[in-house]
Amino acid sequence: MTVISTESISNPELTVQLANLSADELGKTTQELAQRFAVTEYQLVAALPATLVTFLAGSQAQPLLEQLAEWGPLTTIVMAGDSIFEFKGAFPPGKMGYGYYNLASPEPEGLHGHLRLSSITHIALLDKPFRGQASYSMLFFAADGRCQFKIYLGRDAQRRLFPAQIDRFNTLRQQWAMA
């Protein structure tokens, strides 16, 4: 697995500013924080402490997505302009074809789509609280620093994270942090 360095886009001033945020302020979305500091979402995430984020090369997107099809219910988020689309359910298996990773949900109501994986340059495995709750996500970035989509670990009916998913997420972070 290829882990990428964020040294080339290092922003020490932003790193200090983020370190000085209260827990409430840091609990905002990465998009909200990026807007506040007038940086791309990628630059914002790259300035977070290494304890919160592990970066992978975009070339790891397909192996990661293939694994996610076995994780159970997740939340997939796509932001388009000022709109946010959410899908809660299993991330579907997929296969490459015509330059896209084609999501092939076995359910007619499931998530479907076509992902151009070649446009993903970085993936962040993020363990950052959101609005006071533990939150784990995978952010898929394009070269311009824009987040193409996000996948969050799932929650049960009582809004509790699934422990098995947390274990899998932490295992991924550990494996790829040592690669």
C-alpha cells in the first residue's frame, strides 16, 4: 500500500490555528473549517494532526472500495455545490469498465454510480469528532483539493457506531501508516 506524504503541502500556520481550536470548533465539518480558513478541504485535512488522519495515494481507491463492500451499512456523502446527498446502506461492490469503477448494488434501491478513480489523487482516513460524537470517515480527493465523496462508518438505530467497523478502520490506518 502506498501512503503519501503531506510535507509538500505543509501549512504550519494552519496547523497551529487548528491546534488552537476548541473541541466544539474542531467538531465542525472539514468543509466548514476549510471555508473558514480559506483553504481547500484537502489542505485543511492535511494540516490536521497525524493522530487524526492517515493519507493514502489515490491509487489505493479501488482496493479500499472493494473492502468496503463487506463492511455493512455505511453513509456515503456527495457534495454538489451547496447541496449534500447522503446514502445510508451497504457500499456496493463494483468493477472497472469504460474508465470507471461501476457500482453494482444487488438491490434496486441501493447505491449506484460510476466513479472515475483515476481522478482521485489522495484518500484521507479521518478519525475526527463531529458535533461532539466520534466519527470515522474516508475522504476521496481530486488534484484541485476538492473532496469528490466521503464514506462514513455506519451507525445503528441508537446512533452508535458499529464496533466491528471501527476495528476495521483502525486496522486500515495502522496497516497503511506503516507501509
